[in-house]
Amino acid sequence: MGAQSSTLGTALVIGGSLAGSCVAAALASHYDDVLVLERDDLPKEPSNRRGVPHGRQFHLLTVGGRLAMEDLFPGLTDDLRAAGAPFTDPMLTSRYSSKFGPFPRQPSHLRMLQVSRRHLERSEEHTSELQ
């Protein structure tokens, strides 16, 4: 008996937006092929799309989300920072409070990206993964 392939056949992901792209990247190591079906033409440059009505709104990529996406798309943080996305320490730039009062602002190792949806979807590494 020959060695069995460690991958499956073809996976189909419906939607090539942010969530669909993450799903496709996660499936890529488990399937021979991953096809992404998207109704919009994906632009080469950051732009707003009809299928993403909230794309003009400000987006914040929190620490956990940024690290998870960095695992799927290595270099994503560097690409977005090079494009001008603010990379901030939430413990210094945000105010947190509870019923006991505000938490003090202090430096931390946590970093989050403040980025528009259109720039997040069209980062260089992300775009190349979808082609």
C-alpha cells in the first residue's frame, strides 16, 4: 500500500472578504485546493466594495485578532504598518474602567492595529494569498 496523502480534495469557501479569506488560509494546509467564490471583483488597491457596506467605517484589529491573522498571513502587521496603520499600546491609548473606577494607564507589551477595512482586506500579503 502506498503512502496516503495528508490532504483532502478541494474546499470551497463562499465569500472572499475578511472572514472568507481567513477560512481559506486556515484550510490551505489541509486541502489540495481551496477555491474562494466571491461575487465582487477584488480590487488590487484598497477601495470600498458594494458587498461590504461597513467597509468605510474605522476598524480596530485587537491584539488577539492581529496575532491570529498574523499566523494565517505572515507579514500582515508589517505590511499594514508600512502602509501607515497606527500600531498602538491599548493600555496607554485607551481608558478602561470598572465599577471600582478607572484602571491606570501604563505601558504594556500589547499592540493593536487601527486600520480601515479596505486596507486590511487589501494588504500585500493578504492579496497574494487570494490570487
